[in-house]
Amino acid sequence: MANTATGIVLIAGTATFANEWYQTKKVNWKVPIATLLLGAVIDGLNKVDDKAAIGLAIMVAIAASATKFGGKSIIDTMVQLWGTKQPGKVQPIKTNTSIPRPAAR
């Protein structure tokens, strides 16, 4: 069973592979190969220092989620797919502006 750090790296690599494929419509087999190699390195680091391995894995996940393919990162793609009702437009947050005032004394 994979440890936490290796799991984070494998999820980040899978998301990167899927996003690049989705954005460019081309399969880049270098990404899954690099993901497996980095997962093995992180697994080895985990045997030495598990907190360092998890920290490095989180940094890899942040970098993977911010890397842009076809002009969009994983975060941009997720916002586009699930975060808006109209493509290309961000919906404003609806707030309740009618806050009741305390009664005068």
C-alpha cells in the first residue's frame, strides 16, 4: 500500500496528465512515466523522513495544479467546469445586505 506522500504525488500526476490531455487533445506519455519515477523517489524519501516527503509531495501537488496547458491549469479547468453557471463568466457571490439593526434603546 502506498504511503500518504506517494499517494499525493500519484494524484497530482494523474490530474496533470488528465488536464493536459483535456486541454491539448494530445496524450503525453512522459507525464505518467515521470509521475511513477517521482512516486518511487518520494517513497524512498518517505522511508528516511516521512514529514519531508509529505511536504515535498504537497509542493509537487501545488505546482501540478498551477501548471498551465493550453492556457488553463487544473484549477482553471475545475472552476470552469464546476464553479460557474455561464462559461467564461464568474458569478458574483450573493450576500444578504439587509442586516437587521438592533433596536434603539
